Amino acid sequence: MNTNDIVILTLLELSILLTASQTVRLLTQKYYLPSIFAELLVGIILSPYAVGGIINEVFNVHLFDINSYLTLFANFSVILLIFAAGLSHGYKNLKSSGLLGFLAATFGAVIPTILVYFTFGIIYPSQVSALMGAASAATSLAATSSIIEDFKLYRRNFARIVISAAAIDDVVSLIILSVVLEILSIKILSFITIFYNISLTIISWVIVLFLSIIIIPRILKYIRDDLVNDVSLVILFLVVFLMILLGFEPIIAAFIVGIAVAESVKSSRITSFTSSLLAIFGPVFFIYVGMETPISIFINVDDVLLGLLMTFLAIIGKIAGIFPFAFLYTKDLKESFLASVGMLPRGEVGLIIATLGLSSAILDVNQFSQVVIMALLTTLIGGSLFSYLVRKWILEHSA
């Protein structure tokens, strides 16, 4: 099969996968499950390890395959997703998150990281458990935000603390990833070298972030409206390339550029353009993650049990980190628990970290799949439970 044939097959594969994920997404929307759930599910089912492999055999064609072209689309999807995350927050939102929002996000990310790291450190090498811990940190608010929007709950205290914490959550999680990767790169561990490298990582983060916030909006200000979308992509991938040379991961660079672009006077136009790109390419990464997950994992008792253990730790850790600060903000036990549950779902950042671990051979397929199980279950449990508790809370307050 020549290169042109592979390209056409990949485009056909991509079209089928995107159509299937959109169909499943429409079926799951009424249960307030975020699109990530449908996309992962479609990827798992249509992977070469499951139904996709059967179709390949029956028709004697490599239609559902994980090739370099699909990987390219998935990598582009990752950069867009993280860029959009930074774009949605912006520096002003980070500043306005407040002390309690900052503390809730920080402890809500750090505690599950520590729990997973030490628990799985009994089973796996420290570099594996560290990366799995980092993958358990970040929250995905796709399900929670849609429920808050549907019921117009923005002015409620529990919704405010969730939104405030969400503004800083991705930053904390990506800093945790940076620190973990920096520690993994140290050959001789000592307190001084660890402290020095962590400090250097955080200082580098701050310097690059503030330089980007100062420079990028000023550049975009002088770009014509009909060129600003294209220029924003040039800036995005240029900064990603430069930060790779400096030793940063591409997703960290993309997030920082997103925050900087959000401060531009042209941000609304770029946000609209990015949303259009995400409508097409956004699901590709999650479908790709699903396709990387062998369906046999779900009948492997050890992997399922470890995935359940990781889910339990991720849930307990997130609630323990969020609840105290939510209570200080709301002064209400039920609303504090509501806010904690709203932060339970894990999503793009955790799965991106897991994929990074798989591609760099830190995680094997089984360990990667355990993170996927955790992401699926926390999304399912968090979204469903938050929806139920919100409806119950509304009934109590309308009586």
C-alpha cells in the first residue's frame, strides 16, 4: 500500500471515528456526560484491539489503525485543547480566582497526586507512580459547567468556588507535571538538587508566562483582523518549538500562549476561530487515547482493580482538597460537598499526561489503561452524582 492510499484511509478512518463519536455524544448528552466519555468509548470500541480489528480482518484493509498520520492529528488536537484551556482562563481570571479558589485548586490537585504516588509506589517504580499521580491531579469541568449553565447556578456560592478553583486548576496540574518531569530527569537525587530543580522549574514558568503576557498581546494588537487567526497559530507553534528547545513540554507552552492570547484585544476573534478548529479536531485526541487502550484491559482483573483503586484515591483526594476551602467560602456543608463533587471528573490534562508517559515508555499499556479507567469512572461518577445532587438541592430550595 503506497503513501497516498494510507493518507486516504486515515482520512476515511478519521471521518468515521468523528461521526461515531458525535452520534454517541448526542445519546449521552441528556445524562450530562461530557463529550470526552463518548470519544473515549468510540476509540475503545473501534480500536484495532476490538471491533475495528474485526472490520480490518473481514474487509482485509487497515482501516482502523493507529498510524503516524492519526498520531499527527492527535498531537495537533492536544496542542489545540491545551491552548483553548489557557485561552478560556486568561491571566485576569487567574488573578480573580481569590485565595480560597487558589487554595482549593492547589490542594485539590496536590492531595490526589500524593495519594496516588505513595499508594502506587508500593506496586510500581517511583517514576511510574509519580506520573500516574500527576495524571490524577487535573479536573475537567465539561460536565459540571454544562449543569451549572443549564440550571443558571452561576450566582450560587458552590458554583462560584468551583469556577474560581477551575481557573487555577490547570495551572497547578501543569506545574505538578513540570516538577515531576524535572525530578525524573535528575540522575542523583538529593534534597538540595530536588529543591533547586523545582525552584528553577517554577521560576522558569513564571518568567515565560509574564514575558508571553507582555509580548504576545502587543504583537496581536497590530495584526489586521483578517490575519490575526493565522498569526495566532504561527505564534502558538513558534513558542511551542522554542520552549521545547528550552526543555519544556509542548502542552505547557501551549497553555502559556493561550493565557497570553486571552489578554489580547483580538482574543474574542481568536477564541471563535479556536472553537471552530476544536469542533473538528478536538475529539481526535480522546478517540486516539481510546484506540490506544486494549479492550482486553477491561476483563483483566488486576488492571480493573488497580484502575478502581486509582479512581478511589482520585475521588477521596479531590474531595479532601476542595471541601475545607469550599466550606470556608459557602459556610454550608451540602454546598461544600456539591462543590467537591463538581471537581471530581478528570479529563484532557490527565489523559495527555498519561499519553506522554506511554509515548516516552515511562508507562506501559497496562498502567496507561489504568489511568484511562480512572478518567472514565471519575467523569461518569462525578458528572452523574453532581447532576443528581444539584437537582436535589434545587428541589430543597424551591420548596
